[in-house]
Amino acid sequence: MASHLVLLLIISFVFSTSSSSPSPRFPRQTLQSRARTQPSRGGDRNSYRYETKYFSQQLDHFSFADLPKFSQRYLINSDHWTGASELGPIFLYCGNEGDIEWFATNSGFIWEIAPKFGALLVFPEHRYYGESMPYGNREEAYKNATTLSYLTTEQALADFAVFVTDLKRNLSAEASPVVLFGGSYGGMLAAWMRLKYPHIAIGALASSAPILQFEDLVPPQTFYDIVSNDFKRESSSCFSTIKDSWDAIIAEGEKENGLQQLSKTFHFCRALNSTDDLSGWLDSAYSYLAMVDYPYAADFMMPLPGHPIKEVCRKIDGASSDASILERIYAGVSVYYNYTGKVGCFELDDDPHGLDGWNWQACTEMVMPMSSSQENSMFTTYDFNYSSYKEDCWNTFGVNPRPRWVTTELGGHDIETTLKSFGSNIIFSNGLLDPWSGGSVLKNLSSTIVALVTEEGGHHLDLRPSTPEDPKWLVEQREAEIRLIQEWIRTYRLEKVAQFSLLKSSW
Ligand SMILES: *[C@@H]1O[C@H](CO)[C@@H](O)[C@H](O)[C@H]1NC(C)=O
Ligand SMILES: *[C@@H]1O[C@H](CO)[C@@H](O)[C@H](O)[C@H]1NC(C)=O
Ligand SMILES: *[C@@H]1O[C@H](CO)[C@@H](O)[C@H](O)[C@H]1NC(C)=O
Ligand SMILES: *[C@@H]1O[C@H](CO)[C@@H](O)[C@H](O)[C@H]1NC(C)=O
Ligand SMILES: *[C@@H]1O[C@H](CO)[C@@H](O)[C@H](O)[C@H]1NC(C)=O
Ligand SMILES: *[C@@H]1O[C@H](CO)[C@@H](O)[C@H](O)[C@H]1NC(C)=O
């Protein structure tokens, strides 16, 4: 059961009528481990030097129960830090749902600006991911609902707060300003941490952070509408071919030996057991393609050419005129799954780890309703069904979701009014090609809560290392981020200096 959960959630979301649980498509562990084994442009691990350390963390920050502590891994680099006496800043990347090394080595922007800021870099890992496992190991940590119950956003934020407070004390750097960074769920954590712990961090760069993808804050069809639009803007015939393919797949599957034929057409290693498996596999590719529709070649999830969706559509549209819909789809999706040309046959799901922590989070706090609309979507029409979502969560984890908890604990309703009069120093950066952008903050909320939006950007593209092919709008977005962060630090230091002279004058 476990090893297919991730896929099941995706499949049941779009294709099944009886049960359904959308699995939010943040980069998953499976793909991460694969990505890490490949030499990556700009993601070359040799260019990121850091020490790996461990910090003993409280398992439950919100009770005084006598629970075992756990080791939280963190990466640290002080090559460029100007030190405590200079109020040298501390840049903290809020680790998200995966191995922290993967996030650190895919966040070149932070490494590149460290010298300019004289910043200390720290990358604490999110609990229950990578090596930061409570109860000593993954198997124990993921055993059941009781052991998993400490995998929550508020515990993770408290980890970061406790961690950086202790780190500063050890470095006698209590007065150094902390700036938070994060992409995707990590960006949500960065924004939320700035709001929850304003005394601990002076500001946050929240890149591609869908903090509004909850309850009815944004229409549930937003995500799939954006994915679909990304394909439509390249080619309407490509969009239509994909839209027509779902029925073609089902029709083929109903034929005698149809599943066998489909397995052959799509070059699967093993025979398909259902057309849903195939549809889920395609759905997943399109969604990831929309996230990583970057303007230059990269291998964040998979090695891909620049503008990969354009490439997929070129294959779909450009197949020989007698090619069937399914042959076209195979040619297109091969750009995603087989760009290197080195894949002998496709595996449906090669997640060897089983249960994925994100699914637990999606079944508890991170309930992000998603639908697929009849009109604008190239996917099968589907209406989010909370009852069946809840049923799936109960069957899988023995837990009931709390879909309203995030907005109760962290806000979201009428965020404009709330944050205008309360928050400050947050950058919400988004690229509009990224399907998660629809759940993020795309408007300036105040003079210091700023939205930096790029029409042609993908999923936290701004956090990636610079490349010679960077388009002008990307260079400008990063420059704007640097200016804003400089301003936060400058203001903070002025206040510190003013306090200090006030103190001196009262001596
Ligand atoms: C979960 O596992 C722990 C450790 O083995 C055990 O003490 C606990 O009773 C289990 N909880 C449930 C709900 O099964
Ligand atoms: C601070 O120093 C103590 C004592 O050496 C150590 O146990 C702890 O892990 C350090 N904190 C961090 C965040 O490294
Ligand atoms: C189909 O089901 C069999 C038996 O459960 C399994 O071994 C096989 O891997 C499945 N095929 C695919 C493509 O997942
Ligand atoms: C991957 O691409 C290569 C080169 O085009 C091709 O020979 C191979 O059959 C493809 N693999 C799959 C699984 O389609
Ligand atoms: C939603 O799911 C529940 C539980 O699986 C089911 O009984 C109900 O018919 C579904 N509702 C719709 C509108 O499909
Ligand atoms: C928000 O304000 C900044 C200036 O601080 C500006 O560069 C940016 O374009 C504005 N964002 C939007 C979405 O209007």
C-alpha cells in the first residue's frame, strides 16, 4: 500500500469518481533523490561548501511531556560572514519537505548573494524529512498516527526559532539580524515564520509560496487552470490533443489486450494494470512541467530543455500526420521522462521509500482543495470532494484532516486587511507560469509586504543560481529582492545604533 500512496493520491484525484485525495505536487522525495544523483547545471554540489551539523531538538514544543529529543540536521557556511560585532546577517533557509541538501544546492541565489551581504548561511532541515527523523529512524517516525503527530508546520516553525536562537547565543550574535528564505512549502514557512516570530527574523523572501491555497481562499480549479493555460499558450492544438487523450486512453484500455497495447505504446517496463495508472503518470508530468517551465535548460525535477512545455508541444504537434493521439502523447511526455534518451523503459512509480511525509501533512493541516474545470482545463473534469478526501486520509493514516486549522493558526482570510495593518518585510515572489502562483500573494499589500511577479517565471526560479541565459526580467526580479533585503537590514541596523547611542547617553 505504502509505496503507491503518492501515486494513488494523484490518480484518485483526477480520475476516480468514488474516492479522491489530491496530493499537492510540491517536489517529492522520489524525484528529489533522483535529481540529486544527476550532475546538475548550477546545482553542482561542489560549488556549495558547507558543514553538516546536528542540533538536539524538542519533539513537542507545546507540551511538557517527557518525550525523546531528536537530531535536527543543519548545513552551515560562514565563509562570508562579517561576524557578530559587525551585526553580520544570518540567512536562514526554511527547510521544506525533503532532504535539506537538495534544497540548499538548488538555492544558488542565496549562496551568490552571501558575499555581498557578509551573511552567515544556515539551512536547517524540516523534521521528519532527510536525516532529521524523530525516534531515531524513518521507520519508527512514520510508524503510525501517534508517532507522526509531531509532524506539523507549527512544530517545524518552532524548531527553526529554537534553533536560530541557540545558534545566535553560541556565536554571541544575538543582535545579528536573521533573514528568512524559502521556496514552495519552504516559502510558506518563511512567510509564516516572519508573522509568528517577528522578534526572531527581520524579514522573509517567500518564493512561490501558496499560502492561500486553503479552504475557499482561491478557486479550487486555479492550479489545473494554470497548468492548462501554460500548454494552451504554446499551442491550442497541443492543449486539445491532451484534452482528448484521456478518453482515448480509456477507450484503448477497454479493448481486448488494450492495457497491453497501451503499455507497449508508452514503453512501460511492466504491463499496466489500469488506465488510471497511465493517466496519473501523465497528469503528474504535465503538472511538474508547468512548475519547471524555466527559460533555460535545468534539472530541478528532471533534466529538461529550456521552455520544456514548448518542446513537449512541438513533439505532440509535430508527430507525423498519421500518428494517433496516443503516439503523439507518448512523443510529448518523453520530453519530460526521457529527455536524456537514456531511459530503457518507464517505471510507473519508483518510490522505494513508501509513505511520504507530505501526504501526512496533506491529510492533517495542508488540505489544499483542487478541482479541474470543464471549460479551462485540459484534464478530466473533477470536483474536489472533501468527504472522500477525508475517507482516504482515515484509511491511509487513521487521521482526520483539520482543513480550517491553517487559516485559524496562520491566517489567510482577507490577508490584505490583516497584513496591511500588522505585518511587514515579506517578499512574495512568483512566476505566473507556476501553477502554485495562483495560491500565492500577487499584489502589494503594503509598502514592505511586496509582491514581485514575473509573467514568464516558473516555480521559485528566482532562488535558483544565476546563469548566463537569465532573461532580463529574472535579473531584475533578483535585483529587486536584493534591494529590499538591503533596506530591511539597513533599517534594522539604524535602529540598533540609535538604541545603543540612547543607552550611552543615559550612562
Ligand atoms: C504507534 O506506535 C507506538 C510505538 O510502537 C505505540 O506505542 C502506539 O501505541 C501506536 N499508536 C497507535 C495509534 O497505533
Ligand atoms: C550550541 O552549543 C551547544 C554546546 O556546545 C551545542 O550542544 C548546540 O548544539 C549548539 N547549538 C547549535 C544550534 O549548534
Ligand atoms: C500490476 O500489478 C502487479 C501485481 O500487483 C504488479 O506486480 C505490477 O508491478 C503492476 N504493474 C505496474 C505497471 O505497476
Ligand atoms: C528514450 O529515448 C531513446 C532515444 O530516443 C529511445 O531509444 C528509448 O526507447 C526511449 N525510452 C523510452 C522508455 O521511451
Ligand atoms: C463525495 O464522496 C463521498 C464519499 O466517498 C460520496 O459518498 C459522495 O457521493 C461524493 N460526492 C460527490 C458529489 O461525488
Ligand atoms: C510592488 O511594489 C514593488 C516596488 O516595491 C514593485 O516593483 C512591484 O512591481 C509591485 N508589485 C506589483 C504586483 O504591483
